[in-house]
Amino acid sequence: MQSSRRLKVASLGSGSKGNATLVSNGEVTVMVDCGFTVKEVLKRLPRINLEPEQIDGILVTHEHQDHISGVGALSRKFSIPVWATRGSLLSGKCGNLPEYNVIEGFSPFSIGSLDITPLSVPHDAREPCQFLFTQDELRLAILTDLGCFTPRIVEQLTPCHGILLECNHDEEMLWNGPYPDRLKQRVAGRMGHMSNRQAIELLQQMDTDALQLVIATHLSEQNNCPKLVGDLLAETLDWPVEQIKIAEQDMGFGWHELVLESNRVFESV
Ligand SMILES: [Zn+2]
Ligand SMILES: [Zn+2]
């Protein structure tokens, strides 16, 4: 008999031009961030067979445009409640919301049967957070937009069955690339974005025994190369390179599901 314990994740797009990630446990479906217009969301949702009315909540990681620009409009159009830290809400970037919930002190909370733990991350926003979703023993982490990882994050990711991990830039490509110096320093700084090297270091420091799904996210189009990221992560984890998924700016990625059956977790597309 198949277990009902499952978690699945999909993306409408990932990168500095817009982000929106969907997480569902089969009963409750949430969107993490919405950096797209309502029109663009409605164009992209059919790719993952989802209707906007099926979205039970929008979770906000932080107030940068690529994450928040479409949150208010989508929430108003379909009366979807929003969850965000006080810092993100105080940015005023959501406008008036029909219903919102404050994430207080990074305390865990639930939306229906979906349990969520906010993760505090170093990033140059007012009160940025990322999210760990748990369903029984299953744990799925979204970890993007952080300049570096902390011992606390490594601890919170143990164990972890699936992770959406920021691999923003290759350090050499960034420093030799076209960005102005100030922007290079911001991206590479401790409150900026994780490089491929930092993502590898995080994987090396966390317990990866239970890890079945790794999706590289928030890749810079100018300062990174998907093939390089796939090769590096596969080598680090000693996985076949096909097992490493890369989130694309335009296409995001389709549903990936973690299912806990007996004591074994597997992933299916
Ligand atoms: Zn971002
Ligand atoms: Zn950001």
C-alpha cells in the first residue's frame, strides 16, 4: 500500500528576473514568492497543471523585486492569504492585502496540514527568511538568496530529503564578468548570494545521507553556467549528473515528488 506521506515541489521560474516556487503535500499547496505579474503566473501555471484557486497561501522570503513584485496583485485577485515576516511586510511592496499573517521570530507554523519552519538567512533585505517544509519525517528545504550559510542553517538541514539550493554564480565568472564593481561586491558579499563554491561547501558540511533531490536555483544568467553547476554538484555528492536538477529562469521546473515509503525516500518526476 502506498504511503500518503509526500511532498512535492515545482517552479514557475528561478533567477534574478523572477521567482515562484510551489510546494504541496497533496492537501495544501503554497506558492513561495511571486516575482512575476499575474498575467505571467496565469501563463505559467498550466505547465504544472495548477489553477490559481488551488493555491492556499503565498509565502514571502523577502522584499526584493524578483520575489515580491507579484505577491500583492496575485493575493488580491484570487483572495490568497500571505505569510511574511514583519520586515518584508513593512517594505510596503505588497500593497493592501486581503489577508496576511506575520511570521514571528522565525517560529514554525502550519497552513492546514503543511508544517513550515522559517530559516533565518544572511541577505541584504529587512528580515529575510527561507523555508523548510516537513511532512511527517519528510523534509524539503528552499534555500536561496543568502550570502553565506551559518552553522544554524547546517543544523536545521539535518536531515533533509530535498533541497532547492542557491548556486548563484561562479566566482571567477562574476569577478571577470560585466557587472559594475559595486554590484560584484554586493553579490559576492556575506549578505549577497551563494556561489557554486559555497553551495558545495554547504553540501559537504550537511548530512546528505537522506538526500534524494537536489535542485540548483537562482543561477545568474551572466555569471554562471548550468552545465558547470550540474557537474560540480554531481561530483560533490557522487551522484550521476542527470540526478542534479537545474531550475531555469524561464521554465523553472516541473513537479518533483518526495515520497516516504517504509524507510526509503525516492523521487519521481
Ligand atoms: Zn532573488
Ligand atoms: Zn534577494
